[in-house]
Amino acid sequence: MSGKRRRRVLQLTVFLAAAALLAWWLLRPRPTDEELILDLVAKAEHGVETKDKDGILECIASDYQDDSGLSRVDILRLALHWERSSEQVEIIIDEYELGIASPTATGSFVVQLEFQQAGRYKPPLRLPLVVEFEKQRRGWRRGWVVKSVSGHDIERRFEDFY
């Protein structure tokens, strides 16, 4: 095979590979908004259960503000406090309902928190939460984040609980 013919075969191979990659990218199945939001909720749940403050904050919008006055900075403060505590928590989402009107969504969740400290369990804490989600640009892509959570009065509940 001559050098010119070999070069043409190589160019055709590269072109076909690029076309196949582009076709895969355009035709691949994409998760629905509901699946993406539920993944976000699972990630936040995992962050709380493993005391991963960075994992928690990745789920929170930079302009987070809720009806009890908490901001993203307050969430960071609570996450740092939680990270240093010796308690463990298991989060159980009993029920949920999502209403999605992209780029926003609202979710109603009934959450049960089960705390354990030094092998002792505390009575479960049930919270009916309403969560506002928003699709925001994060880096080079858009993703869902938690914009606000209502129905918790989390600081008061934790003061009462401890």
C-alpha cells in the first residue's frame, strides 16, 4: 500500500471514529429531570449520613435562602458542627412528590431522621419538608441544586433535640 493510500485510510478511519463518537453523544439516553433531582437528593442524603460537608455543599445553591432565614453560610456552619459531632444519622425518605417546571422544581418529602450516639438510639425525628430546586449553571454544564428548604426550622429542632 502506498503512503498516499495509507494516509487516506487513516483519515477515513479517524473521520468514522469521530462520527461514531458524535452519534453516540447525540443519541445516548439522558436521565430525566426527575432522575437528576432524585440523584441530587440521594447525594445530599449520603453527604449528611457520612458527614461530608463538601458533598452537602455541592448540593446547595450559592444563593440558598430559606423561610427560616438560613443561608448557604449557615448551612456550612451546621455542616461543620455536624461533622465534629459523634452522632450518626440515618435518613429515611418515607414519601416524596415532585413537581417539575424546568428550570425550577418543587419537592414535598416526608423525612425520618434516626440518630445514634455511642450505641444509643434517640427517638426518630420526622420532618415534612418542601424543597425548592433550581437548574443552575455549574462549570460548563447545568445541574440541579437545592434553592431552599422549608418546614424544618432546623436550628430550633436541633436545639430541642440535643
